[in-house]
Amino acid sequence: MDEHNLRNTNKTRVIRNPSRGIYDRETAYNIIDSTPMCHVAYTIDSEPYLTPTFQWRKGDWIYWHGSSASRFLKAAESTPVAINIFQFDGLVLARSGLHHSANYRSVTLFGVAELISDDTKEEVLKDFVDNLIPGRWETLREMRLQEVRATMILGMPIDEGSVKIRSGQPVDDSEDYDLPIWAGVIPFHTSIGKPIPDPALSPKINLPDHVKQFKLDKSVD
């Protein structure tokens, strides 16, 4: 595994608009850490499936989890999978329909999903919770044995993959720039709202600091 770059293969090499292809780990990790969501693709009985789920990174590994009864997770164990993490940054409005586009940041990874053993499962789940909201795990009750057993965690080394990024203004045909048509970018941003307490919450329980201070772009290294 290259310390600085993702492994560039025939599957990961960006062919169309190769200037948008990036292979360094730092850029990939920044995108992975910017959102807790991903999509995992795999096959069951030669049929393709795609599942949205939480993901989190620790070092050079990426993880995702679900129910131990999940046929999707069971099917993905020890088999090739593809994972995509995507951030939509804006609509790009051009002077022709063809050149309309989107600004985005995307990471696609390939590998073999590995089952996380019961011996380390609780530690990895702690990483998951603290990756979402640092400091949260210490405030929770201890996990029950049946809860640990009911949870299945898969992970894989971050090795084969690529980043694709599109940013900036539309790229129109040169003769179209003088047309009386508005062109530009409508930016998109993810915002974090004010926490909404559970109606069953005791009024004596104050909003904890780790909730007040919540923000995205957190990772467990």
C-alpha cells in the first residue's frame, strides 16, 4: 500500500476529463471525513445491489456496519465491493444544455470486504460513534452483549481508488460566451441545524458540550 497515493488501476483511472482525477490520500481522506454517508455496491447471486449506509475511517481503513441478520452484509463479506463517498457542491449553469454540469467531490474505492471479529467489534463501534460525535461514547451506557452480537461490521483497507473533483464555472463553446444568457454556479452547502430534544427527555438534562460543538469533517486517526 502506497503511503501517499491510492493505487491507480484500470478500474480507478479517470479516462474522461482526466484532469479531474486525483489519487493522493490526503484529498481522498478529506472527502471521506466530510460526510458520514456512503454507498456500497456488491453482487448477490450475480445481481448488482447498492446500499446507502454510514461509513467511517480510521487511519487507512474504511468501515461500515449493519444488522448481523442483513443478507447484504453477509453477501458482501470476503467478496469484492465498491464504495462511493460523494459531496454535491453546486449546479453549473451553462449557455447550452450540453455544457450544464455539477460541482462535486467524489471518492470511489475498490477492495474486498473483511469481517471485523467479535474481539474488536466494540472498539470499532466506539470509533464509529466518536467519529460521528467526538466524546459521545463516554456518555452512553455500556453495550449489551446481545447488541454487540446483533451488529455486523465490515471494513477494508483504503488502497485501490480514485478521487474525482469538478469545481468552478461553466466551460462553454467559445462562440457562446457573447450570448445574452445568464451562466454561472448555484452553490450548495450542507448546514447543521439546532438540536431538537427528544420529547421524552427529562427537563433536568442539559444539552451536552459535544452536541453543542458538533460539526462535520471529523475523523478518528
